[in-house]
Amino acid sequence: MPSTGAQALTQALTQALRPHAEDAFADELAALAAADDRPRPARWRLSPWAVATYLLGGTLPDGTVITPKYVGPRRIVEVAVTTLATDRALLLLGVPGTAKTWVSEHLAAAVSGDSTLLVQGTAGTAEEAIRYGWNYARLLAHGPSREALVPSPVMRAMAEGLTARVEELTRIPADVQDTLITVLSEKTLPIPELGEEVQAIRGFNLIATANDRDRGVNELSSALRRRFNTVVLPLPETPEAEVDIVARRVEQLGRALDLPAAPDGADEIRRVVTVFRELRDGVTTDGRTKLKSPSGTLSTAEAISVVTGGLALAAHFGDGVLRAGDVAAGILGAVVRDPAVDRLVWQEYVETVVRERDGWKDFYRACREVSA
């Protein structure tokens, strides 16, 4: 029997490698909407309180458990959500790996029910990606017209009262960045070729993410920065918080990739997080030994990648149990970005810290093996 349209959509979503937030957490969003009796800004799917609950997690009166999407200070999330309820755009700022994109996607999903109105910032991003482009076949055949115009995600969000997203804003060339100034200050997007403009309707806002640590970063002009309310997403404050974040994301990614759950994987997750935090901070956890830091950021996102890769190794080439040897190669790849400098940093850490640490003999042997 042929599948109906709804069945085909369901099958496509279950087969997607990474479903959009509004699809992956549709049940939670629906439960929040049903229980949400607080005031909602125009065209918002949820109230600000419900949006914050969706990100931070909680239990609804009917017993529905909302899983945390972001582990961090509650006030940061409240300020971010409140900003979107005003006429100010939101800039999520932080070093790489602080969940800026993750928070941006979930905010858009909870507010507008659509996280796909996205401009991905790169050095090659052109004005058309933010403003609009043209269907050149129609343009040549009939001249400039609404039918020939191809709206950008930002233009669509303005016209429909939704939330647009601009990822890695500081990677976009400065002259293209400033295309946003009129959009954010006047809430209009002129179309000179047609003598028209698109005015933003209530509900429209924009979330941008940026960092100032990576190479290839373009500073924001003061005029553009003034159009944003900036919220800085910090690195996890404690090892326990970072372990919790890594464990949650690894579990989600493991389910998406059909990887078996690793028994007793928490010990290796904690070990990866410890290594990353010590090298990132330049000092051992007990504060006794100063360390050299490598050139990379060693972010929480990279720790998640290392553990996920280790799970895949354990599942396909081991006995399914996550061990030191499964994560050692991933840690080496994350630490040694500049072979001339970082390899010395790593070797010194292995010999002065890992070698002498109680209970880390298996990890020391694994690190020596992959570094040989």
C-alpha cells in the first residue's frame, strides 16, 4: 500500500541524520504549548516562560519531562529570550564550542516553530544571502518583478513575522554585514529595482552568532553592534556541568547514529573533559602543576566529537565498551592542531601529568601508542 503524505514525512524525519530542532523535539514543544497559559508576543508559538523552560528543561504539571537543551546560567537564557520579545536583535557571542548555534536553533524553533530561516556566514557570503537574489531566467525574460525575485531567509522572516538566524556573523565580510543595519534599525528591506520595500511584521527578529577567537574574523562595525543586544555564552563553569553536557549530547548523537549505549562510559567522558579543561586552563585540576596550552580551543563541542568517535570505535572495532584506547586518538587529533608546537605541549602533558596520575595507566599506554 503506498504511503500517505503524512507517513512519508514521518519516515523522512526518522531517517534524517540530524532533524531540525522543531522536528526532533516536536512532542516537547507540543506539550509546552498545551500547558502554556502565559501571554505570548505576536506570532510566538510559546510564551517567553515556556521558551526558557524548553531550553533549560523542567517538568510540566501533567508530568511531561522537558529535557534540557542548554546547561548553563538560567539568567543568560532569560535575557536572550526577553531580547527576542523586544525590537532588539540578539547576538550570541562566545568562544568556539559554547553552544551558540545549538542555542540559536532551539530559540528559533521554540519561538517561531521554524529554525530553517538560516544564513550561514562564510568569507564568501554575498549580499544576496541577506537581502534577496534573482531568478535570472525570469529576470532576462520579463525584467525585474516580484516573480523573478528570490527572497533570502531574512526577507522571508520579515514578511512572515518569524525568527531569522545568521550563523558566524563575524566571518561575513564587513560590507556585507552592514547590509543588516537597515533591516535591524528601520525594520525594512528596500528593493530599489522594483521601487518597493519589505516591511517587517510583528514577530520578526534575528539571532546572530559570532566569536572573536578564530582566524578569519571580521570585526563588527559599531553601528551594527549597537543594533544587537549581546549575550555572552560562557564555557561550562564546573567539570560536572561539562561532563553532563557531553554525556547528554553523546547520547543523542549515539541514538541518531544507531550506536549502542556504552556501559560505564561516564569514566572515559570524565577523563576527556578533565584533559580538555586542564590544557585549556593551563593548570591541573588540583592547581599544583602549570601547563602549556595548545593552539586550539579544546571546546565542549570537540569533547563531544571525541567521545562520539570513541563510541563508534568501541562499537565497530571493539567489544562495545568505551575504553581509554577508543578516545586517545581523538584527543590527540583535537590537541595537536599545529604539529610544530602542539605536539610538544601534548607530550609534556602526557609525561608529567597523565603518567603520574593514579588510575590513568591505561590512558597513558593508549596515548603513548597513538603518539608513537
